[in-house]
Amino acid sequence: MNAAVTATRSATALDVAAIRRDFPILHQTVNGKPLVYLDNAASSQRPKSVIEAISRYYEHDHANVHRGVHTLSQRATDAYEGARETIRRFINARDTKEIVFVRGTTEAVNLVAQSFLRPGFQPGDEILISALEHHANIVPWQMLREQVGAVLKVIPINEQGIVDFDEFEKLIGPRTRLLALAHVSNALGTIVPVEKFIKVAKQHGVPVLLDGAQAIPHTPVDMQALGCDFYCFSSHKMLGPTGMGVLYGKQALLEKMPPWQGGGDMILSVSFEKTTFNQLPWKFEAGTPHIAGAIGLATAIDYLEKIGMERIAAYEHELLDYATERLSALPGLHIVGTAPEKAAVVSFTLDGIHPHDIGTILDTEGVAIRTGHHCAMPVMDFFKIPATARASMAFYNTREEIDRLVAALEHTRKVLG
Amino acid sequence: MDLKDLYRDVIVDHNRHPRNFGKLDPADVHADGHNPLCGDRLTVYANLKGEHVTDVKFEGTGCAISVASASLLTEAVKGKTRSEVKELFADVHALLTQHDAAVDPSKLGKLAALSGVREFPARVKCASLCWHTLNAALDRAAEPVTTE
């Protein structure tokens, strides 16, 4: 029995000390204390391999892509398109044509709003989102409201931060043009059981977009298993560079969509009379792309895959359980968002102490967390709070760091008590 | 950067027990201040007699710095003329933002407790929100104020 337990543990346990050595930024003091970085939902840190891949690219291989006959241009093109294949494999898309490089999740959502939904949109058509959404999955649809009279319908959440499935079934209807859902809530950590939402959407013939920014760094994501039509995510939350992201779209839908920006690289031929657009996915990639960003993201994926997404998810879940247990024991601390299925995010308030003060005091203890509305003001409004403090963990965090967070919170209470 | 510079006893006390807290009804002038990123939200009310601020109150929610700053403000401006309030605002602003501010601490009284804020640039907006809001009230501005 003991041997079996040990065997299971060693299959999932991570060598976190070794992993931490791969992340140079973690080894510093902030305000005289060793850094505890618990703001991973805002942006993760990068392993040496990603930083080095970007440097190596600029030191040896950089030129513009898709146009030069010379060697460097060929190398840059190979690396850029090779990155696309790495991403396709990572999310199990059918074809690299379905992988569009963008600046981040926000741009991916805007692309779908303007290029997929806007053409042919009838005033009064509806877009269905949930009350958990990040502003990036609210505002682009509100812009459509101004532009073409879209009606935004919002699936409510309950006190635990769970999206109300029964209400969803009532809200989806013949005028619903898109269901756009967070896969994981950034403010609360709720993992939304998107599979059952997608199943119902399909019965209604409604396409589905998932905001995967908070899901993809922490759990295996498979486009074939999910069956969604669009999936949006950002590189910088999954160990890659900033200013880089991916829109996955089903090929049949992307083919029908007009380009969203015009310029170089997205065309086959241009005359003043007529322009022929390029094929997928370059049709959506106007201008010189973020080549180093794509290479950095692919290297980040290599790193994640080397550890294994299943093991990352399992380890982070242990951290979440530990953090939840330790934080719950603090008097006056209230965890906001208590869904049974959560990513490693703990949002909380402390009686009588504003989150902003918590953030400042924790920083002087070397502990970095996010405080504020987390770009999800409707979520704050629902809980009738102006802001929360949010600790969000990655697989390079440790139990000792959670202990440091707890000690820093006890200190906060002393300072402002 | 010493935390005790920011959260001085005066600040902690005024946060826990804000003075002149509540609605002034009726009020000659009032204005709203809102820093949506932090979630700080307050309303400053004032009554005027000629050029003098005869009474001032505030209500709202915010971090310790914004609540304490508003509480200190109400104590500091009561009885002052409009132009004295504006001068004081300029001095407080200098205190919050400039290291070599040539502000006479004796002129500021308890407000001098806010001097630690300048070591925490992200918190200047918290301390200054109430002052901008009072200013807007005195100018009878209709739009809410923000310092973000």
C-alpha cells in the first residue's frame, strides 16, 4: 500500500527545486526579502530556455519572413512556421491553417468580433457571455452593439462563482449568434465545464468561442475533444513572450471570414484595381509578424511539454488545496469564488483592510500578488466588493511560498489592525 | 522603503476612525471621486459662507491611504477660505510627489503624516483623490473626478 502511494506520488511529483533554477527572475530579493511571485494569472515568468531562444534568434537567424530568397529569411520563416506546427500539436488542432498568430487573447476576440460576427450581423442578434468574463470578452461585443446593434446577454453566476447552466439553457435561442465563454475565470479561478455548454450550443447550431487565457497554462487543452469553434490564448501567461497570442479557429469558418487588417504578408497580389488575399492563416496576419514571439512561445510549449501538462495540473491543484486551507484559517479572510473545480487562483478579502493596502504591505515583504478588479468589474459588482486581493500560482511556486504569503497577511493585520 | 513611513499611526487611526464621515445634508456643493482601478470611491460635501468653507464631510470606501487622507482633509480645510484651500492643496500635492518639496511642515499640521506616500508612487493617486474631489466640488464641477 505504501509502495503504491509512493509510486503514484513519484509519477506526479515535480522536482520544483530544479524547475525553479530554470527561472532566473525568481532568484532575487524584493525590498530585502526573497521574491515570492504569486501573480501568475496576470503574467507568468519565463524559463531560461525561452529567453535564450529569443536571443539566439536575434543573434543568428533574424530576417523578415515569407519573402527573402536569402538564407536568414529562410531560417526565420522555418522557425516561425515551425512554431505554428508546435502550437497546432500542443492544442491538437487539425491543421496549421487553423493557428492564427495575434498579439494576445484580446486581439483574438476582437478579430472574431469584427471578422466573423460583424459581416451579416442583423440588429437584435444576440451574443451570449457569462458574468465571469474578463473585460476582453465583454468590450469587443459591446463595440458590436454600437456598430451593428448586437444584443449582449449574460448568463448569471452564483455565490460560489459557478456559471448557471440552467439559465444558459433558457438564454440560448434562435437569435444567438455566438456563445463566448471563459474556460477559466481570471478573477475567481472557476473552471467552467465548457464541454456541456458546447454540447447544448451545438444542438442550437450556435458557434462557440472560448477565452482560454487562464486555462491553457494550467491544464491540457485539446481542440478535437472540446469541439469549440474558436479558442483564444496569450503567450505571456504560459511562459512565453508578451505581445504574442493565438487565435485557433475551425478552418471552414476562417475560410469564410474576410481579413481583419490589410497590409503586407496577408496578400497574394496587389494592384490598384484588385487585391487577392493570401491563404490561411496568413490572410489574418497583416504586416511583419512577431517572429521572435512565435519562436519564444513554441519554446515555452516545449518546456511545458517536457514537464507534462497533466503533472503541472496535478501539482498546481495540490498548491491550491494547501493555499485554500491555510488562507481559510486566517480570521477575517474571505475567499471569493469557491467553485469545486478551480485553477490555482485564490481571490480574497480581509475584513477592514482594503486590497490595495494588502498589496502594498505584501510587497514590502517580497510577496507579489494582484489587487484590484482584475479586469472583471462585473464580477466585483456581483459580489458587491470594489476589489479583491488575488494570489495565483504556477508550477514553480512552493508550499513554503504559500507560508510566506500567510505570514505576510498576518503582518498586514498587525500593521493596520 | 519603510512601511511605517506609509502607515503612520495618524494614518492608521484616521482610517479606522474617519473624522467628519457621512453625508452633509443639505450641502452647498459636492463632488464624486472615483478611481475605478483601485475601486476607491468617495463623495466630498462642503458648505460655504462667502469665501469660507464652513463645514465639510465625506463618505465612501477606499484603501487606508485614501480614507485617512480624506479624513485629514476635512479637519484641515474647515474654516479656511477657498484660496487658502487651494494653497493647501498645492502644498499637499508637493508633499506627495516631490522629494525636495519646500513645504513648511508646520503649515501642514497632521497632513504632514502623508509625506511617506511619496516613497510609494503607486499610492499617490489614493492620497490625492479627495483633494481633487474637493477642488471639483468648490469649482462646482459636474463630472466625477479621478486620479488614475
